[in-house]
Amino acid sequence: MMTCTHRLLCIASAAAALALTGCGMPRPVASLSEVQQASTEGRIQLVPVTATNIPASAPTTAAFPAEFLAFQPVNYDLLGAGDVLKVRIWESGQPTIFVANGGDLGEVVVDERGRLYLPYVGSLQVSGRTIGDVRAEVSRRLQTMVRNPQVDIRPGELRSKLVSIQGNAAKAGTYAIERGRTRIGELLGEIAPDLKNPEMLEVTIRRDGRTGSVRLADIHRNPALDIALKPGDAIVLNELVEHVTVLGAAGVQGQVRIAERDYSVTDILGQARGLNDDAADPRAVFLVRAEPGAATPTVYQFEMRRPETVALAGRFIVRDKDAILISNAPFTQARKALSAISQTLGTVRSAVTVVP
């Protein structure tokens, strides 16, 4: 039989083991010394941030090709294959040819060869011509059959000059290039895209097998990017969703969305409610970035006790998929260990009271 003394010794041994385990409690993120050791071992490239080594903003490849910029607005008055015209003809005197339908020939489509066929008129080559030109030729051809013909031709659907809108647009669909709608800016204003944050709305144009993208805010700022529309353009509006992951002793952990272009470390920390006053080590605020092609990640260190470093954090632009790590202060780990020991001792006391 185990005596009371033996039981107390076993309980005390268990308490000591728990206490020692508590002293070596794992941390949610690396400490300052562990990051420095990883740098010494060559597993990371540690870079204390100074005014001279702040990296440039993320390089951007978003742009319209030169041929997009050079393209001149199409003449929307010129007809083309696929266009639909509404034709009506009035006549006076005898004989009458079109009176049975009130002269209304309905909608007539320009065929794939750019030709238009009308009864008693025949086939007309209309592609590349204006409606006025076509009206005059129809009237001329009818002069030998109809006394004083009055010809009315109006545009129905201008299918030869369509562009399509897809993506994050309130009015996606197809639109004809016409008066007041010859440039990308005019079209975007009409379809009412989500204008809450033009900095994070990307406009992509697919044309003749090529693609170009810019942000909506850039089109607003730079008239050169307000390019002329070309028939067949496919325009895609895409909301850019980018995040930075915040870990460690922050007010809030998790993914923080990059709300606009040129978002800084200070902006991200502000969204994460700053450093946790009770836990954070202000010497050990790190931004981890995996540079393309780099063998090891680059870890930028911010010494947030220094006002000049806080100012530098406001100039340091984050990128999509960056991670910000905020280490716990040394006293935080000690407090956790003491808390674990306190809980262990409480367990021992409870055990002693029930030992017979």
C-alpha cells in the first residue's frame, strides 16, 4: 500500500515536472533572439530598417500596350457587317410599290460582306459608309420606279462596333461604340462600376490577342490612359483583393486587407489595433517577405521604441502575402511560466487535501 508520504512525493514530483515544462512553454511566434539566431545561421536575411534601405514599392507590370494608346477613336457613323438598320420608304403618285406595308421594311441586317439588300433596290455595299450616303443611293435607285421617293434609314443595333463588359460592373453586357461612348472612361462612367475604391479596381482590356491592365484610379488621373475603344474589345473589371497576415502580440491577429495602393506597415498595424501593450516586444516587429527567386526570405526589423523607425514604418509599403510578426516581450514568457507553476501548485494543494 502506498503511504501518505509516498503519495505526496509522487504529487510533488509531478508538480515539479509540470513547472519545468511551463518554463519552456512554446511561443506563438519567434522571439527576437530566435530571429537573430536564424539570421546568424543563414536561414533568413535579417535587415534592420533604416532610411537608406527601405525597399521600393512593388514593381508593377500593369499597363496598356503602346498600340492601345496609339489607337484613334473609330468613326461611329460608318456602317459595318452585322449592323441592323430600320428602313422606311414613302412614295407619291402611281404605281405604288411599298404602300402595302406603309413603306415600313422593318429591320434589315448588313451581311458579313458588308452588303445590304432592299426590295426593288437590290444589293448595296454599305460597309464603311454613312447612313446618309446609303439613304442618298437608295433614293437615287428608286427614282426610275417611284415618284419622289422619301427614304428614312435609322440605326437599330450597331453590332459591328460592340464591346463587352465583364466582372465587377453594375451593368455588365455588350455596348456599341457611339457618340458619347468612344473611350474607356466614357464607357466606365456609364456602366457605373464600383467607384468606392478606384485604387483597388483593375481595368483589363483584351484586344486582338493582347491584354493590358491598369487601375481605374490611374485612368482618372492620366488622360493618356483614357484610350479609344475598338470594336471587339473585351473589358474586365476586377476588384483587387490583397492581404497581409499579422501574427503575434498584436491587437488583432489574422489577415488584414490592403485597402489601397501604397499601404504601409503603419497602416496595417493600425488596422490590427497596434501592438499589444501587455505582451509585445517593441524591438521585435518584423515584416517577412519572400522575394521572387530569393533562396531565403527577407525579414525586416522595426525597432518601434524609436520615433524615427515609426516614421519609417509609415514609408514602408507592404505587398500582397507579406507577413508581420510581433514577438512577445521576455517578461511575457516569464509571466506565462509563473502562471503555469501557480496552476500546478494549486493542483498539488488540491491533491493534498484529498489524500487520506
